[in-house]
Amino acid sequence: MILIDSNIPMYLVGVDHPHRVETQRALERAVVERRRLVTDAEVLQEILHRFAAIRRRDLMQVAFDVLLGLVDEVLPIVESDVVAAKDLLGTHPKLSARDALHAAVMHNHAIAQILSFDRGFEAVAGVERIPSASS
């Protein structure tokens, strides 16, 4: 199982970006390997936040459609996830609060991999970022 981070649909629907092709290739590999793809509710909120902040509300629905078309499930955020994220932030000073929440959800659901370009995940035990640091 692979958790899809918010930057993945954003790279697919936003302005042209060097990560777009790498994103497409990683998703194609996951599909060919028949990997189960999931996301969490915070990813949807991040999409709203980012596109509202850059005044591209027209891309909100497009990004939602892309993401929801890719994933099998949207995982909820529960109190224990937020508490675990707080604990991760206490031990990982370079990890953002949002990424700590994703990592906590991953631990809660025994998900080992995340498709993301956020390098902060590399410091979290039990989390493997795809594409990897060597990509």
C-alpha cells in the first residue's frame, strides 16, 4: 500500500513542473505493480489550502478528481493520529506538521511507502519515500 501525498496531484494538474514526468512514471509503476493507493483527509485539505492561497480555485476540483480517481480509499484523521504527529514533531525538527500527520496516519494503518517529493519523510523510521532520495 502506498499513501499519495498532496504534491502528487498538484504536480499533475498545476503549471508545468520538472516533477510532473517523474510523478507520472511513479504512478504508472504503482499501477503496473497493482499497488493499493490511498491518501488521507489532510491531503484533500492541503489541496484546498494551496490552490486557494495561489488564487487557483479552478484547479481544486481537477486535483480532487485526479486524486480520487487514483486512490482506493481516503483515510480519516483521528485523535490518535494527531497525538502521534505531535510526538513525531518532538523528535524530527525538520518535519513539517502536515508531513508528521501523514507519517502518523501511515504508522496507524501500517503503510510503509509514500509517494511524495517532500524529503522530510526520509528521516521518519518506517516510512519510505517514493521517488527515493536517489531518484
